[in-house]
Amino acid sequence: MKSIIDKIYNNISNIDNERDYFKFHKNRYSFILEILKKLKISEGENLLDIGSHFLHILIGAKELNYDTYGVDLKLFVNLIEDRAKSFGIILKECDLSVSNIPFEDNFFNIILLNETLEHLDFHPLKVFQDIYRILRPGGKVIITTPNLTRLNNRI
């Protein structure tokens, strides 16, 4: 997994202190990518990262041969759309508070809600219903949230 993490790091810029952001989240990325490696069943499985931000996880998932998709707010999509194109990642704009996730029903094998849930300032029921709509039968949803009691977060 180290080689994938190194590849991600070597392909990032320092937009918005991205390198510092990456270094802070590097262990979490390794953890998620190990899970994705274990879940991988066949070529061409679709993976959606909701709140894809700098695309770090999606770049790693692309290395694991997932077909990768991301959604985020317009601000982030505008910031990283060229990177998404260069890696063959399908990136769409979506404000979850007002829009449905812009993909067809039963499309994704795996959906990540990776350190995104805590940013929703509205009841997430609509988001979970929409995730259920676009998830294939037997698909997986991986949800992570920050551990606020972790030493790094308290400092």
C-alpha cells in the first residue's frame, strides 16, 4: 500500500495546503485503501466517493483498478476537475442539501462517505435514501467520521 500512497503524494500540488492535509490523513487513506483492496472482487467495479475533496482516495482506488467516481460541492469540483480528468475519474458537482446524487439507480458496488457525514448541517436521511438508490444489490457502504478524542484532533 505504501507505493500507492507514495504515488498519490507525488501527484498532488500544494493548493490550499494540500500536502499538509495529505500528511495528516495519510494513515486514514492507507486504512481505507486496504479495505478497498480486500473488497475488490472483479475488474470494473464502480466506486463513488461522496465528498471526494482532493481525490486522494479515488486516485488510490484507481490504482486498485476500480472505476472511480466522485461528487463534491462546486467549489471543490472547480479546484480539482483537471486532476480528475488526468486520472480518468468521473467527477460531478452535487450539493447534497438540495440535490440527489447525480447517478442512476443500482450503479455502484461501493460508496464511500469518508469523513463527510460530520459536515452535513441537515438531517442525513435523504442522503442515505439516495445512497441506497444508487447502490447495487449486495453493494457496500463505508462510512468514517473523525475521532474527536484522538490526540491529533485535540491539539
